[in-house]
Amino acid sequence: MISAIIVAAGSGVRAGFRENKVLRELNGLPVLSYSLSAFAPLADEMLVACREEDKTEVNALLRPYPNARTVRGGKTRGESVCSALKEAAGDVVLIHDAARPFVTDKIIRDCIASVEAFGSGVCALPSTDTAVLAQNGEVKSVPPRDEVFTVQTPQGFYRATLLTAYERALAEGAEFTDDGGLYSKYVGSPRLFLGDRANKKLTFAEDFLPAERVGFGVDTHAFYDGDEGAPLVGFITLGGVRIPSDRPLKAHSDGDVLVHALMDALLSAAGLRDIGCYFPDTDEKFRNADSMKLLAEVSRLVREAGYSVANASVSILAETPRLSPHIEEMKRNLSAALNLTENAVGIAAGTNEKLGYIGEGKGITCYATVLLK
Ligand code: MG
């Protein structure tokens, strides 16, 4: 029989939340619910260790799972796990932190298989960074990278063995951040099995942002019409590229209609105000502004909001000038400004089949969509 012990007794202090972080919503569902639905098909019972003040809310989330119940969380993670171990009925226990909502079916099965084969199973990932041991800001030693792993949950053990170890640890006042560490002190070396990068622990406020957000932006600029005292420039600027044109575009800035649409898409995806708000065309500061510099600023605002750009897709509608010879250079400029590979920026250009203001050559319109991660 398999018992899953889901530790949900944390507070959310490191994320800066007032409430327990595992009760917060992530993409529309409370964080704890992800672990519940992952373990439910594979565990015979689920015990959720939670604080007394969260019990009502947690019980509401357990309603769809008749094999789940709450157990009293302790002052420390160790106390919570220990009291759950006493109440669990399974001979095998899988201990999992509710703050890791992306645990997969495969990880849980691999954990169970490891306990059955080796008596323990600790989910771990080989470190891709070099780790060092340091004291007082000085490196004391550098363990070989192929011997460094970061430990995740679930971690599986035989219940009786782990409970004995916990009772000894609590009697000695020893504290451990994970069960594998405790097991290795009181029982023996636990067996590692391969985790998944996606199985990350939600720790900071930005970890709770929606994983992906889409944004859309449009901009139109009119051409000068000859009799209006147009400036004597022989080009328009699109995607940071100067493209020969007998008529310039009317604008307060450099009139880069493509970059303006893209900036609005980025700001909108991040839930921010539009470019008119950040770079008003009534402000002399932005007269003849280089839109690529404004794009770099928008890119910074998006990063500050906690996102990075996954890809951008732009469509230009213009009767003239001919744009296809310039598309590759635009792609290079935009991908550099957004810190993307060139294949993450798509630019399409077409005419409007002589229809409407675009077709009559009176102006250019650009549409942009972006995906933020
Ligand atoms: Mg504009």
C-alpha cells in the first residue's frame, strides 16, 4: 500500500505572500490541486499536512478525492512529516512538497519503483551549474560537477524505517530540509532517481505568474502627401531599417510603425499600459526618437514585470515601398533588441491589393503578436 504525504504547511513568507503559497492560484488552479491530481491515481491514500488555519480551505480542495485527508502540520517541516508518517497506513510513503505542482506521473512511478527496488527513491537532477561550498563569502571547496545533484520531491521510503529515523532526529533536535538528508544520517545512503527540470519548486512571487501570456498590437502611420512640406528624407524606417522611399511617414518619432506595433504587443502581454503612456508624442524628448531604443526600454519593462519574450510575429501591410529585400535585416534588428534567436521573430509583408487607405498608398499598418514566458 502506498501513502502520499503532501506537505502543505508552509507560509509563503519567501514569496512575500500573506497566505499559504500552496493555496494561491497558478494558471487558474490552487497550487496544491496540481499535486493532488498527480498523486491521486497512484497512491492508495493522500495525507496533506497543513496548518490549522488553512484546514477549511485545504479540505475544500480534497473534496474530489475520497482517499485524501488533512493531518496537522507542525512547527517545522520535520514535525509535519513525522506526524503524517504516524497516521499513514501505507508500507511505502512518498513525501512531496505541495509547492512543486509540476510533478509528473512518470516521476511518481519512478519514485515507487525505486523504493521497491532499493528501499528508497530521492528525486534529483544533475547540476548544470558548478556548485561550491563556501563560508563567510569564501569558497572552501569545489565538488566535481558530475557529483553534484539538486534534490527535488517526491522522495519515497518504507514508512517504518523513515518513521524510526524521524523519531530519533526529533529527539535529538536535528533539523533537515529534506527526508533524504535525514535518511542518510540515520539509515543509509538513499537511492537517487532522475527528476525533471519542470518539477520546480515555487518559491518567489514571480514563480506564481501565469506561465505564458499573449499580446497583440497595431499601429498605422500616414505618408506625407507632397503638398504638406514633407521633410527631405528619402527613406522610411521599419524594424530599425532605413528603406528608400520617395515619401516619408508622418510621425513624432522616427515613425517605425512596425516597432510601435511590436512594443504595444509586448506591453499589452505584460499587462502594462500602451506606448502612448510611456512615450507620449506630446513630449519633446521623443521627437525623432529612435524606436529601436524605445523597444529596448519596453523589453526592460517586460523583464521587470517578470517575463521573457518567447517569440514575436509581425505582419506589415504596405502598397509601397518594396519590403522583401529588407526583411532579413529587420529580423536581425528585432531579435537582437529582444534577445531572441532570429527564428523566434517572424516578419510577413504584403500589400492590401490596392484596397482602402493602404491600397491607395496613403499609409502603412502593422500588426504584431508576441508570446511571453
Ligand atoms: Mg506609431
